[in-house]
Amino acid sequence: MRVITYIIAPLMVLGSCSSLESDVKLVDGLPETPFDMKSTLKLMADTINFRNHFYLLDEAIENMKQKLIQRELKPNLLMRIKYNLLPMALLFAGHTNEAITMQEELKADQLDQETLELPEWQKLQTELNSLLAISYLRLGEEENCLKHHGAASCIFPLQSSAYHQKTGGSVNAVEAYLEILKQNPNDYQSIWLLNLAYMTLGRYPEDVPEEYFLNVHKFDAEEAFPRFLDVSMETGVNAMGLVGGACVDDFNNDGKMDVITSFFRLNNNIKYYIGSGKGAFLDRTIDAGLKGITGGININQADYNNDGHLDLFIMRGGWLASGGTQPNSLLRNNGDGTFTDVTEGAGLLNYYPTLSASWGDFNNDGWIDLFVGNESTTVGDSFHSQLYQNNGDGTFEDVSKLVMVQVKMDVKGSSWGDYNNDGWLDLFISCYGGSNLLFKNNGVNSLEQLTFEEVADEAGVSLPEFSFPTFFFDYNNDGYLDLYVSAYPDVRESFNFLEVGSEYAGTKRARCRPYLYRNNKDGTFTDVAVQMNLNRNIYAMGLNFGDIDNDGYLDIYSGTGGPDLRSLLPNLMFRNNEGKSFSDVTSAGGFGHLQKSHGIAFADMDNDGDQDIYMSVGGFFSTDVYPNVLFQNPGNSHNWISLDLVGTKSNRSAIGAKLKLTFDDGGEEREIHRVVSTGGSFGSSSLQVEIGLRNATVLKALEIYWPASGITQTFSDIEINGIYKIVEDHSAIISWEKEIIYLGVKEKKIYDASEH
């Protein structure tokens, strides 16, 4: 069944039932002056309606109920409203019990034989059965995973502590899926959800009928791996909401990580939590002057004005097409615990749907620049993307045309990286429904002009055609940036998110696999995803990378899902095996969250030398809320080093600075290469560079290349297992004693692989 048929198209039909007289864009009617972001966002939130935001279903529900009473529409449309659109809208709007009651009554309807033989009725009956099954499964989630939420809730494969105590929802879901499978035994979407339903009841695998059994451990790595635990409740960062962004960094410069998270709807305020140093985080949203800063599907940080305080960029309107004409925000960190919206004064005010933005100093002038990727989804859209050059005075100028980075595509991800090691940042852009773009930075010519050249085809990185989050990283530590690009379903095809069921059954190949482009060191890339054991249907929305076991190789974490309530898919964690392959450690590590996951941030939240993970969780429609999670790293026996870099001639955030570390690892000399960044395009990791050193006893050499000045600093014989601050062109390396913080627990046991 097509995703667009199941969700988007029916909701457009609901829109046609609305009593609204016109489809007014959100920017219409806004006061021109004086501009104030908070009042603008409030006005937008107060005036949005179902016509321009089709996920707002309550108005459409009341309208459809009236249409059924008035019976003025054609009989086939009335039937579709009654048997499909209205119960679907009730479920998606969060009225689960009402939706179930209505569907059960509809199933009991006594229809005449002529109606039963209509092709449209047979299709509606199939859709009604599928909708009823997921309604019951959702009821089980609401009554257990939400109302009686625990650290193990919805972590796949479920542990006994996550089994449902109120079993009615899942029991009825099992019955509904078994009935569906009698009619279509090859419906792998229903087979997958049937296995999940049995699991929630603690009846997997023994009670699953043999013909429908799926081995959920099919892809598990053979090696042992420690389990990460969700400590978001104990630490106070379990914000409840829908799709949004996640950002972790030290915003108040007190040596402790802070958390900022956002939610895409304009009536939901962002949240700002500061680290208390006592195992929890404190909500300082109001104190920071952030009340009224609402919305934000994605967020990331950089010090745009080089004042030593990290600022925040908020992206709004992504995935909403013309309904997403919302302003982005640049929040200046005032250095006193507060933020000020400076979007208009900085020259960044536009009303375009934005999902991705990326910071990078493309002209090496020491001021961080900003690419904003907007979504042009139809021929008539004018939502071109923007490349903003930092003027160094608190303002930005759109130089897209001047430097030949003109993009009018459905941009879903972006990432800066110097892939050819020529000292100039290049830009990769992930596009949905078209070829991806790679803009090679040609640097400054003899006429003092800087231009880019689009080389995706030449470099071999134009696929996949339907791409989403992305990032540059050096997965094999050879000193050349590689590229990871996630695929996402083409909603125009006959496709459902739960082909994962057929994948576990071994009946279909991965049609939605990522591309891992290995840098060939000659300006081209080779896709090695299949040979690197990444030939999987992943459906990534959130995406980032980090070193979860401190072995010095970067691992990949994907937050999965889609707007369809049936897209209950485990997030996937792939451990990097020395740059030779990746292993799926999702099950062993407890990373397989089944709820929709978006912004992902890696950071050492407790200053103990290993990376923890904060993640935004929640779906698109009102019913699909879930609390965010904080996965605490259980630790390991490997050594590490963390570096806070401060640019002086280069940008203060040190974004784009390159690091080379040399050390002896159990008798073998190794090199590790890193570039300072916030990681993936959906989720923003700390700019503190946290590097695992495995068995090193001392860091023999550390080289840092600063992009604006061209300076390379070299330090030798550095003690390991410490946090250091390094300032550009300063000879000293400063030890920074940060106090270890216990996140919600008094002490954690260090995992030792030799014991397993």
C-alpha cells in the first residue's frame, strides 16, 4: 500500500472537506514592522489551520462528522469518510478509544450484497482492518509505554521489564493481525507488527505461529557489547513531544554539557536544560529568555560572532511544503545565561520550509558561514537554498549566486567537509527526489574571487535519488573524509516502511539502503555500503556518528521511522570494526528504540571519557508523542582524550579544524583523524572533540591544522584520559579538570570486554 495513499492523499481529501474558503499561506497578514520573532511565531501558531497544516485534524474531524449527518456528498465519498478517513483522523489526532469504538461498530455494519461486491468497498474493508489493528497496537503503547513509562520501554527487542501490563491493546492487535494474514499471508508489514505485538505480551517467540515467525536477532553482531541505559527520567531531560531537534554542548561555559531540544509545531516551546553537575539537568528555558521561541524541526550550534559563547540556529517548516513558510531563528548567546533572537538584524529572515542547515567557514576568513537548505517540492516553488557569508559584524549576506551555489531542490541534508584536502571546505547536499549535489570549493583565484563547482556526478556521489540525513566523516582513519548518505522511501512508489518484515524473513533485498562513499583520494568516491555490511533497509530520519566504545573508529547511529503509525522500526547502531566492516550492535547495546526518532547528539555528558547519546523522539501526528531519551554509556576499558579547541584567527568554534593523533596501540602505531564538527545533518553533537584511544598509554603526537591561518600546531607526549583546551597558535596545551558527573546513578560499572 502506498504511503502517500495511506496518509498524505487521504489527508488532502480531508482538506477538501474543510469549510475554509481559501488556502492562505502563513506569511499572509503578518505585520511588516516592527519585526519580533516571538510575536510572529505566536501569530502564526494562532492562525494555522488544517488547510495549511494538514496534521491538525480536530477541525477536519468535526467537519467530516457534519458531512456524514448532512449527506450532501457523493455516496462513494461519504463511504470513504465513514469507513476510512474519519476513523483514521481520530486515531492520528490522539482519540484512540473513539477511533477503535467507531471501527468496531463499522465492522458490525450489515451491508447489502451490492455494496459488499463493490471494488471500492473491498479496498476500504482491507484498509479498515489494517487501521483497526494498528489502533489496538497504539492503544497498548499509550496504556503502557507512555502512562507507565520505564527506561526499557519500547527498546527492541523488548526485555521483560518492557512487557505490557495492560494487555488488552496488544491482545486485540494480535487477533486483528492474524485475521488480516488469513486473507494475505504474505503481508510482511502485518507479520512484522504481529511479532512486535506478541513481544509486548511476553509471548515472543513461543506463541508466534511458525508460518509468521521472524527471527528478530537475524542481524545481531556475534560479539558481546555493553548495554546503554536510558537515564532521561532520572536526569530530567525526558521532554515529551513530537518530531524535533537535539543539540548538546556547553552553552554557559561552566564545563558541563547542556541540552537544547525543539519540537516542530509552532505551539511547542523549545527546551533549554543546563547541567547541574549533580547528576541531573535544570530547565532554564524561561530564565534564558526563550519562552515564546517555539517550533523547530532541527537545531544546531556555532559561535557565529566569535565572542566565545555558542549560539543556536533553529530550522522551521521542514516537510510541510508550502505550509512550511516559517522563519528560521538565529539565537545569540549573550554570555549571561540568556539568548536573544537576532534573525532579522543578522540578515537571515526568510519564510521558507527548512529542514537542514550547516555551519562552515568556506572562505577561510575566520568567520563561520551558514548554508540553509530549503525544500522546493514542486515546479512552482520559489524556496531556493541560501549560502550566507558571515560579514564579521554580526550580519550575513546571501552569496549563493555570486559563488555559484544555486540550489532549488527538496533539500533534506547538508554537510561541509574538505574532501580533497586542499584547505577549502566543500559542500554536500542531500536531495529528495533528485540527484545529490557536491559543490567543490575552488578557493580564491587571482582575481580574489571564490567560486564553487558542482561535481557530484564526476565524484560518483549523486545517489541515492531519495536521500535524507548525511555527513562527512573519516570511517577508516586514512586522513580523507568519506561520505555517508541515508536513503529514504520514495512515497510515489508502491512502498511501505515495513519492508523490514520481509528483510527479516529474507524474502526481499534492501531497497532503502544507505550509501557509504569511501574517498578514493583522487577526487572520487566508491560506494562500499554493501561490502561494509550496511546493506539494510534503515529509513533514517535522525542520524549522527560517534565512537561508542573508544576504539578510535567512528560508529553510526540512525533514528528511524516515518509518519505512518505502523512504522514501528528499531533505531540501528552500527559499530565500526577498524574501518573494515560494520556490525549491528542494536540489540546488545539497547539502542533499538521503536518510536520515531529524529535529532541525535553524541557527547560526553558526564565527563568520564566516553560518549553518551541524547535523542529527540516523537512522530508527526498529535497521537505520536514520546519522551526524549538519554542513553548513558556504561563505559569500557579503553583509553581516551577530549579536546576543546579555541580558534583565534580561525573561527572561534574551531569548526573545520583537522586533528591527527599518533600513538602506540598494543604494539602497533596508529593514526586517528578527526575534523571538528557537530556531526550529522539531523542532530547536533558537542563541538568538544572526544576521541577513543583504545590501548594507548600515551599520545605520542597531536597535530592540529587550523583552516583560516593555515597553522599546524604539534604537541607530543600528552597524558591520556584527560580533557585539554588548546588555543590556536598558542604553544601551551591546558589541562582542564572537569568533575565527573554521575547521571542519575551513584556509580556505573565499567564494562570490560575481556569478561564477556
